[in-house]
Amino acid sequence: MAVLDSRSGEAEEIESAPGARAGECHLTILMPCLNEAETIESCVRKALGSLERLRVTGEVLVADNGSTDGSIELARGLGARVVPVSERGYGAALQAGILAAKGDWIVMGDADDSYDFSELAPFISKLEEGYDLVMGCRLPRGGGTIVPGAMPWKHRWLGNPGLSWLGQLFFHAPVTDFLCGLRAFSRAAILRLNLLAPGMEFACEMVIKATMHGLRITEVPITLYRDGRSRAPHLRTWRDGWRTLRFMLLFSPRWLFIWPGIAMLLIGSAGMLLMSGGPLAVGRIQAEENSMLVCGMLMLIGYQTVFFGLFTKIYSHLIGLRPEDTRLERWFRHFSLEKGILLGLGLLLCGGILLLVAVSRWAAVHFGTLAGDELTHRLVIWSVVATTLGIQTVFNSFFISLLGLRGVSPRK
């Protein structure tokens, strides 16, 4: 039987499980595998036992990422089906496994024996209730249990709680344990999400996109056990933690660009206004023209950062990374290139007028030294900021209109 590789698009031959034909498999228990000879047999046995106890037609599918320690032979010897995946990576293995799965439902979990595949009944019960994604929860605050020594302290107290909290904050995901590797889902629903991440960030991509697309999500408490391997895990704490955080930020333009941009814009504007009439005294600190220049810089950076957030939202919508956003559509109905140009020209006009006033004051002293004339200096700062904002607005409006030609249009 041939299956399409999830990343390369090439067809690969895979071994079919005895007695499992297309259309007769209800549940696939999927395990990504890379040199798990010490634990793969235990995991496969537990998974096969679950299928028997649950009385569902199913298969155990191992997505092998290039094992050289005999893991493939051990899994096949117990009756598991093996999908060879040429592209390395946790996400790449799972994507290929999901594509190759014959079950309408899929339960996925690591092949290191840290998850108990014999305790899948709660997951299946939630799927039967109509949920699209059922997450396991290892964290005690979600009812889960972590056996002593099963999770490094950095992951237990920093990484998993911190990234899960950010996932809830950024995306309002109804999930306590964002990165739990044991989860069950509807194959058809997850395939619609167009998951792309080849690495460890695949785990959070599934939750983020499921939330954004409005899938029904729930959670069941589980126990995380010490894995049965004698070697170090494939997970690299700081590298994979950063990749997951980076992925979350890239999928949340509001928190990466828009909110920080608005904050800088407001702080800069407030400082500029407060120092427009003269020095600003804050305790022993005397904020003068140099401080006003810094506030002007914050205004400019914040303004452009907000536009970067808007560009990102539009582009990610166009290429299908994010679902349709009704707020973005409403904004586009009110936006037009002409309005953006007019706003930009208005800011340029204000900047030009302020510059003329400053030059006239300079001319009054025969273009000599402006020692002590703080107002003229402040007028020049405002002129530079307003002119730059005007230029930014004009060019940003053209760029947004260019993006709009690809499908998000004011006239759509």
C-alpha cells in the first residue's frame, strides 16, 4: 500500500496490518518512534490490549523516523503497522502517521512508555460525546499526576506551566496542559487544520489551530510515568522550548506586534505631549529635549510595529495559516488606499507646517544660535515625528492594498 509523505509529497510503501482493510478500522493508536527498542514492545502490547478491552476495530501504527536499533522489527513482530518517515522530526513523523492512519479516530502518544496506552477509555468516551480533540492533562492543577522523576523540574515548574499559560492567554485555548503528548482526535477534523510544523512545536500547533478553527476541545486527567529508556530523551529543553514559544508568538500577531506597538505608541505620545510645553520634572529627574526625542522614537517604532501586526494577520490569513477573521474583514470594509493616503498626507502637512513655524522662529534670530529657545527645538522634534508618521502611513497603505489584491479586499 502506498501513502503520501506529509512533507515531501512522495509516495512510500508501507506494510498493511493483517485483517485491517480500508473502511473497517475505527481507531488508530499512533506512536512516533526513533530508536525506542527498550520500550516499543511494552507500548504496543498495552495499545493492543486497549483495542481488545474497548471492543473497537483498530490498529496500532508506528511512525518510524529512521530507527536503527530494531524498533521496527519489534513493533511489526507484535502486529503493529509501521510507516517509514524519511523527514526527521516529531511533527513530521506524526503528520505522516495521521495521513497513513486508517481509523476515524486517532490516539497519539510517545513510544517511551511514559504514557499508559492501557488507559484510553476516558479519551474514547469523550470522542463518542462528539469532541474533536481530547487532550491528556499531566499537570496537577488540571487533575493530572506526575510520578516522581517522570518530568525534569525545568519542564514541570517552568516550561509546561509557562507555555500552557501563554497558550491560554494568547489563544484562549480551553487546555490546562498545552504540550501533553497523549491526546485523541478525529482524524478528519485534524486533517482540515493543515498542520505544518515538523518539530516539537507540532504539539502546540494542533491545539492552537484547533482552537482558532472552533473545534470542540476537552481534557482528561492522566498520569505521566518515568519513561523506560536508558538514554537521554530526544527533547532538548531550551531549543525546543524556544521553538515552541517562537511558534506561539508567530501565530499571535496581537501579542508579538500589536499590543507592544500600542504600548510604545501610547507611552511615546504621552511623553511627547507632556514635554511639549517645557521640561518635565519627575522627582529629581529633569526630562528635557533628549527625553522628548526618545519618546518620539517610541512613537515611530510603536506605530510601525502595529502595522507589522496587521501585515502578519493579513498574510497569515491569505496563505491559510489562520482561519477567516471577521474583525479583519470588517476593518477592510472601512479601509481604502485613498483613505490611507489622505491620512498620510495630513500628517505630512502637519509636519510641514510645524517645520515652517520652527524655521520662521530661527529666521527671526537671523539663522543664528537658538540658545535658550526650547520651543523651536520641540517644534522641530514634532515636525520630524509627524512627517515620518505620514510617510509610514502612505507606504503602509500601499502595502496593505497590495496584500488585499490576493483575496482580502475592501470590496470583497
